[in-house]
Amino acid sequence: MSEFSSLPMLRAALPVTHASLLQFPEDPIDCMRQLHRKHGDLAVLEDQDQRLVFVFSPDLNHQVLSDTNAFHSRFFAVRGSRKSAQRRVTAGLLSQNGAEHRDTRRILKDVFSKKILPNYHATICRLTSDLMAEWQIGQVKDLNSEMVQFMLRMTSSLLFGLDDAAFASRLGQMIDRWVHRNHEVGMGALVSASQFNQKYDELLQMADQLEESIQQLFIRHRSETHETPNVLSLLFQAQGSHHQLSDEQLTGHATLLFAAAHLTTAHTFSWTLFLLAQHPQVMHRLQQELNAGVKGEIPTVEELDRLTYLDWVIRESMRVMPASAYSQRITAEPVTLGTIRLSPGTPVVFSQYITHHRGDLYVDSDRFIPERWETITPSAYEYLPFGAGPRMCIGAPLAMAEIRTALTLLLKRFHFQIVPGSMVNGQVISTMLGPTSTIPATLVSSEKIPDTAPVSGTIHGLVELPPGAHYSSRLRAA
């Protein structure tokens, strides 16, 4: 638990806020907003001899994300002992650095290359059609739970070739709980808070159970014939041609690939459908494009590639409500960051959410305006929903294919009318900005454009919604 032990920074004049470090995990976005307003692009949160450093500008993002020698990835702060299951299931790409990361990424890049994506098209279409099979006009669905369950099935099928819905659900929920507990315990290491440290033993037990389930998955996968392509099959093929890729290493890769893919994509679906429902003009223009550009119920890959406005909608949704709200690096050597000198072992946080909401980068930065993408071309460090630099998310092309294809299928069949008066809450948990409430929506015909619905909740502190979306006490009384 000493991985993040404090080491002194070498310059006294720092943009420092002295306060409890627990302010950050309690409400990461509010904490980062306050630090950004007070100090600008570089800030330090300090509590006695413990410090967190924050960067909020494209230039500093570039330095932190491109200099992989000075800034190491520590996706999991608590790795466990060398012989523990926790060490093995965290030994994937997200936890690697240096030559190890470079070599592993070279092995995995073909598995996620754009030339492979058409092979997944039929599976994405089938699973999306299955999702809608029992939907009917007039039903009320919780977009949050629907998209989480949908992405459990999608991720399990595309990554692992799993068609066993019950097993997939158990495995997915196990991985999600394990990821959340990792970040809880890891935050304890980051801020030296005993209430987080008490969960360490439970984390190790969860890792034991998870490793056993992943090993069962490998046994099942190798004993079955898979007619549709999946990532695990390709990883087994890569294992055959790269002797350094052991089953132990595959366990870490499989676990972390699922952890990185499932909830982030589910949250992107939930937020995009919510934003479309609350912006009738955007929904109307998108529906016109879908009607003109997709001739049948099932889009072809070529038709999807021509849906320009759909791409703008997705980009804008991931800008204003990025599923990954922040991430962190750890200094591996003495380094100057902006105007300050950092010692090894210093945690450095960068934030997609804060960068994406900078008014100097995006006009009306808190508003959902897909049309802005007709004229803007932000740099990789100004717009980074999948990260940037040598560690940019290797699964980004697959995630975009899932989102683009599934949204088209959904919106060709249904639109979603948010239930007026609903409370819609969002919060950052384990670095991910996701719904923490239901998002109730009535299924309506795709010929009907939803009306902006008045809603309450923390959503209003995360994105600026149209005037009709504000739920006043007068409406509540009525």
C-alpha cells in the first residue's frame, strides 16, 4: 500500500490548495472544476505530506500522455504480492510500461485493427436486434440498465465468443465489482485513508474468484467451436505465434480488456440516447440522415461509413459527457511539469471532462451541439475520449463500430421520450462518468421526434440542457 507514498516536490512556489484529498474521490468533477478555476492549467491538492497533481490543458496533456518514460501507467494502484491472483489479473496492457507495453501492444494491435472490424458487424447487428425483440411502443425502459445489460452481452460475445447469457452476466458483474473495488482500495493508497484500506482483503478474495472464472472461460472456449469471430480466439492464435504470451498473461489481458470495454461503452450509449431525446432538432436531423442513408432495417458497413451526422452526434456526446472522465499517471523519474518539479512516485491526474469543457477550445462548451464538428478539428490532446499518445485505447475502433452500428439499428426502430419529471443523476465512479439513477424513457415510433422533457438531478451540473429540460418546483406542484 506504499506505492503512492509521498515524496517532496522540489519547488516551493506551487499552485497549491490545502485540503483533504478525500475531496477528489467524493466528487472528482467538482473538485477538478474548483482547482481549475483557482489555479488554471496546473494545480496541486495537498493534505499534509500527501499530494495530487492535476493538469487541465492540451499542452500538459501532451506532455503527460506522450512521455511514457517519465509518466507511467498505474491503472491499478494495488497489484498484490507477486504470487497472488490480484497480481495476475492486473497484469494486462493497462498496467504495463516501457518495452513490455510496447511489445504487448504490437501483439494485440492486429486483433483490434480496422481490417478486422467488418468481421464483427453481423454479431453487433444480431445482438442489437435481440435487444429490441421484445420491445413495444409505449413501454417505459430504463436506458441505464438496458444499455448496461446490452453491453454485457455485446462485450462477452465480441471479446470472448460467449453466447451463454447467464455466464456472461455473472462474469461481467464480477469484473465490474472487482474494478470498482480496485479503485476504492487504490484511492486509499493514493490518499492514505484507512476506510479504503480496510477493503484490501476483500479485493484479494475477489481476484481469486475472478481468476478462477477466467480460467473456466479459457477451458470452455478451447473446447467449443466458434463460428463467429471474437477477440479471445484471435488472442489464442497470437499465443500460438508468440511464445511469450502465456495463459497467465492472457488472463490479465482478457480481464482488463473486458473491464475497459464494458461500462465505458454502456455509459456512452446511455448518455447519447438521453442527449438525443432532449434535443429534438438534433434527433430530427439525424433521423433524416438515417432514412436517406440506410435503405433496409440492417445497415451495411458501407452505409454506416457514409453517416456523417451520426459521427458528429457520437463525437459530441463523448465530448460533453465522456465516459472516461479522468485518468492518472505516476512519475517514474524526476520531471519538470509546467512550472513545477516532481519527484518519482507523484500521482498526476489528467481529465477528459475538464479539457472537453474548456471554453477556449469549444464555443458553448457545456452544450450538446453536434454541428460544431463540421468546422472544428481539435488536436488529439484537446479531444481525447479514448486517451491519446502511445497508450491511446487499443479498442477504440471496435467501440466506435459498436456505437455507430447499434445506434443506427435502435433509431431505425425506436425513439426515446424521456419521462417528464424524472430525476437523472450522473457521477464519476472509478474514473467513469455514468448514470447513478434510472433514465426512464417511453418507447415511441421512429417517425415521432421526442419532446424535450423536464428533468431534475445532477445531470444539470454536468451538461447544459435546453430550457425545456429544467424541472421547476412549479412543475412539480402541477
